Amino acid sequence: MEMFTYDFLSTLTGTVTATVLVVEFLKELGPIKKIPTRWVVFAVSEMIVIITSIARGNFGIINLPLYFLNGLLVTTLAMGSWHLLCDNLQSIAVNRRIYMPPSRWKTLK
């Protein structure tokens, strides 16, 4: 089974997935930690879009505006999917907590 290929990376799903994965690992590194995550996501998505285009032999200077727009689209979708995932996980964690009346808190100590 192939994980990532340039054919997969040339799709919207592939580019968004790769962007989320790369940013997740890069955002905690020293100098990158100081940069707002939104800009890191944008830089990574643009790099993936351009590198994939070069690797597939489709790169052209005339396509730079399209690469820019595609990078913005990937940035928006990557950030949105990450927020959606985090919000859902947080709500699941909150909903799964067991309610215990304050009168029983002393017995847990």
C-alpha cells in the first residue's frame, strides 16, 4: 500500500492531509514556534503545492497565481479541518465526564 504519492499530493485531499501532518510536527520547533500557526500552515501548503507541481512536471511561471490561490484554499481547509477535529474531540471529552456531586469529592482524596 502506498501512503503518499505525487498523484495523491496533487489532489486537494492529499495536499490538505500532508499540510496538517507537516505543520503538526513543525509548529513546536524552536524558531517556528514564534511564528503564528496560520502563517506556518500557509507556507507549508504553498511549498507542497509548488513542489508537487515541479515533481509532476507541470510547473510553469504562468501558473504562479493559481499556486497562490490553491495554497490559500489548502490553508483554509487545513486550518478548518484541524479546528473541527479539535472541537469535536474536546466536546466528546466533556460529554464523557461522569458527574459526581460535590458531597462525594472528599471521599476521593
